[in-house]
Amino acid sequence: MQDAYSEISKEQFEKMIQLYNPCMDDYLYVYDLQNDYYRISEHATERFCLPGDSFEDAAAKHRQFVDANDIEMLIKEINEIKSGKKKFHDLYYRWLDRKHQSIWINCRGRVLDDENGNPHFLIGCINEIGERQKADNISGLLGESSFYDMIRDYDDNFPEGYFMRIGIDNLGDINGNLGMKYGDFVLRQVAECIQNNLGEEQRLFRIVADEFMIVDFSGAKTSDAVVLYKQIRRSIDRFIEQNKYQAVFTISAGILDTEGLYGGYDATLKLSEFTLNEAKNLGRNSYYIFEQETYDRFRRKRLITRNLHHAVNHDFQGFEIYFQPIVDAKTYRLVGAEALMRFSMPSEDEDGKMEPISPVEFIPILEQTGLIIPAGKWILREAVATCKKWQKAIPDFRINVNLSYVQVIKSNALDEILDTVRMYGIKPSSVGIEVTESGYLDSGPHFQKLWNGLKNNGIQVVLDDFGTGYSNLHCLGDLRPDYIKIDRSFTMKAIQNQYEHKLMNQIIDMAHSLNLTICIEGIEKSEELMDLRNLGADYIQGYLFGKPYSVQEFEKRFVE
């Protein structure tokens, strides 16, 4: 039998590969070991970063498309095959796709000798062992790979219609409570409920896990998709009722209009995933129709998040501290400053230019990602170090630093504050820790230990944004702050409304009776100062006396 194979030429093997290429998803290949020449099915070049479907100097060129972690193992295997030690090749390793991402393959092949008994050809087949399935036996539907085959050739020219990505809400709870087998049963029933509501012009695929994709290229509108979603939801409600409510669940859907949709398959998957997530964020059991403006906000948030991560991991490049002066309400003498975090990132529009990001944008992201913990440590140390420096010129200068509720809950904030104060040898009373009422009310008991520790060590506790709508007198009783800061919104009401003016006056009197200090924030004009000067506040903070300044500018204006 070996003699019969030895009579087949390289050209004949290549012809066979060419003939079989349209008939299979896997990739046939022939490797001429003696001439170091390689030929593979033509469609492999669409999937992997091969130099072509045929190339010379094959052993060396494998380094271009084989994962760097696997190349030495492969070269060793090829050398053993060429030396005659191995007659059959069966290896699991990784190739790089067109995006240079690693894809697991199984490469099998048989060695054919020449008339002298020396290895001549390695012929065989390559298949992706991690490849997406064409179909799904649980739901009975075609899978993501089939969805890809359907739309891959449209690129930026989809027919008029829509994509609707449907997800089962909380399928994991069903699997956990009733078992995977029952979860698979729910998947099949949901697939059946969806299928029963589709017309002949619509296609259904199971994309991943508990998610399905409906494709309608019939010219339908997103309003038609909404009607369909509601029909499917009613069908699922009937199934739940007929199944005696053994598992109660809902579905969410993201709807994507094909008009103006560019980027082909990749964009479709990415944007449909976004729309489905938005539907779930609305509270689940709902739908969301893609809006470019919302997606742009999502992308910007993701961009800022990426830059914040980079900054934190690169010595806080892009972060800066600004200081806003706090003055004595009677003498207008500088008594201290509030340290405020600022952040800039590279502009998308202009190379080399830094774009300042509003704290309203980046502070919530820092809190959501937990990056507020390292960033909070950084600003605390920088602020205390700067305060120590400025006290050489202004001995009683004090600094206030904001503390996020995330820092309190998820880090050892008390030890970090005390360690920083000790590190720089500054008086504890020179440091004030500010927390908003909203943060306190959201996290209640977590703060008591911190406040007691701060007050016992002589560090000032400051209740910020008093009067913003979260105000509750139990804050004053529980926290017993050293002083409270009245928010500008409350300040403006007191200026414009006699009732609010009297209310602020009563609050200040009450605070003083409890030995609390009052700081009024947001004084921007001299007329505002005149209106509030008789209320008896202790400190004033606002643009009238100074906006937030960089370290250099603050030193120039107030310290030097």
C-alpha cells in the first residue's frame, strides 16, 4: 500500500486538496518534507494569518502563524518526522487567526515515504477543536457559526430589517435551584416559544449560553420587532403557567436596526450584546432599541475606564490635585483648603493633547471599578505632604480630603489615614476627612468605627454637602462631626427665599449649640456674601475667594 502512495506526485496531492476545499469546513494539507514546501486548503487563509495557501521554507514560516508558546514543540515534532522517528502526526497546539488571537487546533497527518524509504510527504487534516458549533442539540437551533455564515458576506450592506438578541433572565438561578437538566428543558421551551412566533422570512439562532438571535431581512421595522418581542413574552408566560410555575423567569431583548449598521458580523455581535445588556439594565423583562447617543456614552465611559486603569498602573500619570481655599467667615483670612482630584487623558482627536475629564464623569467610574481605593491613597498622601510643606509659611494651615464610601467599605481606610499622618509628621488636627451625607446613609454602620477612630486620634470629621436632599438629623447624632459644610444649592435657596434663609439660620444656631463648626460652600459673588454675612457661619468656601487651583497656582496666590 505504501508503494501505491509513493507514486502520487505533489501536484496530484495539491489537486485533491483543491477539489475537496469547497466540500468541508476542516483544512486539508500536504507538507513536502524533503523540499520544505507546504500546501493547505484555500479557505484556511481566511481564518488564519498564513502567508498563503502554499509557501516554501515551511518550517521557518510556521513561526508566523503558530502561537509562540507552541512553536518549539511543533519544530521538535517536525524534526522527528523528517528523521523517520514518527510515521503519524497527531498534535494539539495553537495557530493565530487573522486578528492574531490564539486558536486551538488538532493537526493530524500520515507520513508517506519515497521509493528509498525516506519520509517524503506529510498529508493530513487540521480541525479547530475549540470551534463554535454549527448547531445546538439542546435548543435544536443552528448556532453562532451558522449565524456567521449567514451574514458574513454582507459587510456594510445589510438588507433592510433588524436583529433581535434575546436573553433569558437569571437562567443561572434555574440551573442552581432545579438543576442543569431542567435548565436545558427551559432553553428548549424558550427556543420553541420564539420559533412558534416567527414567520417564514425570519431566522433564529442560539448565539451563546442563554441567548438567541432573530434575523429579519424582510424590510421590517424595529416597531415590528417590539410587537414580536411582546408576542414571544406572552408565549413564555403561557408556558410558565402550563408548567405550574415550577420556574418563573423573564426574557430581555436588544433590538438593532440594520439601517446604518456598519462593520458586518463583528459589529452586529458587539452592538447586539450592548443592546441586550441595556435591556437588562432597565430592570430585565424589557427591551431596548439601539441608540447611537447612548452607545457613544457607553464607549466614552469604557475609554475613560481604560485610561484610568492605565493611569493608576503608571504612577498616576494624568492625575493632579487642585486646592480650593477655605477662609475665615469674619476675617476672610485663609485657614486651609480642600484637596480635589482632577484627571486628564490623551485626546482622541488630537495627538499629544490631554483632555480634562470632569469629576462628574470620572469619580463615579473610579468608585464603580474600585480604582478609587488606590487613587484615594494617592490623593491623601499628596495632599498631606503638600499641607506639611505649606505649614512652613502658614503654621495653622489645614487640609480637607474627600473619602469615598467605597474606600470605607472595601479598604482599611482608618489605618491608611493614620499611617499617612504619622508618615509626614503632621498634627492630626490639620487634616479633615470629608464624607457626603449620601455616602453615609448608603453605608451606615460601616462608618461608625472609622469616625470613632478618626476622632479618637484628633483628625477632623467633616460632613459634606449638607442640605442636598439627603439631610437627616441622625447623621449629626451618629457621626458627631467636627463641622458641616452647607452645599451651594442650599446656600442659593437661602439667598433667594426668606423661608430657606430662616431655615439656614436655625441650622447654623443648632450646629453651634452642638459645638459644631459651619462652612458655607458656593459663595461666588460679593452680593451673596453680604446676604449671608449675618448668619454666623465660621468658614466660607467659594469662587469669590478662589476657585480650585493647581499646586503651583495656589502657592503663588495664597502661600508665597
